[in-house]
Amino acid sequence: MLGGLRHWLTVRGMRRSERKISKAYAKDIEAAKAAKKPRKDIEYIEESEHHELRFVRDEMEIAETKRLYAQAAHYRLPIPQAEDDWEESAVFGKRYLTRKGAAKLRSDIRAEQKARWDYWQSRLQLVGTVMGIIGGIMGALAYFKQPPLPPHP
């Protein structure tokens, strides 16, 4: 559970960084346009923004892949091995799951979680049924074992 919270906080921080970068570069682009700088300078600023955002996005994808990989290991699920399920990070040089590969793995994880929940849910229903039957028998025994009422004066 704490792993999920830690992952959520990490991704949230990365998304915040992404927004800050976009805002900062938007200001720079507006300032360059207001100063009537050449188109080449504005394109350089846009390209720099793209590279910084790619850095953050690759970092998020790698974090997501690590999280899914850990969950798959917990449930003993196979990791997708198809070439179109993986992408190489140009920034970090690490491989991470593409959206398609991550969707496959998430689907497998959900199916395994559901199967495990269904297993325990059926056991709990059985226990509830047995407890209900035992309670009914105990109630019937208590009713028939009552001592006779004393005569009324």
C-alpha cells in the first residue's frame, strides 16, 4: 500500500515539474515574440522545452514501468516481451513499457487481483453460510430447552 502511495506522490511531483517547465518556457516564448526575436531563436526555445519535457516524461514512464514490474513480480505474472511493448529512453538509455505494453500488463494484474479476490470472497461466503446455520441451530435448541414456566397464582 505504501508503495502505491509513494509511486503516486512521485508521479504527482513529476507532473508538477512538467507544468512548471511548460509555464516557464511559455513565458520565454512570449518574451521572445514580444522582443521580435528571429524565428530561429523561438524554435530553439521550443526545442529546449521539448527536450526538458521528454526528460520528465521518460522519468515518469520508467517509474511507471518499475511499479508495474513490481506488481507483476508480486502476482508472478509474465512481463510482455514483444518488441512493440517496449521503448528505449533516449535520455536515460533504459527501456520502459509503451502504452500498449503497460495496458497489457495492467490488464493481467487486474485479472489476477480479481481472481484472488473471488477466491477469498467465495470462502468468506461459505463461512457466513455455515455461521448462519450454526446460529439457527443454536436458536432452535435454546427455544426448545427453555424450562417450563411456573404456575400462575
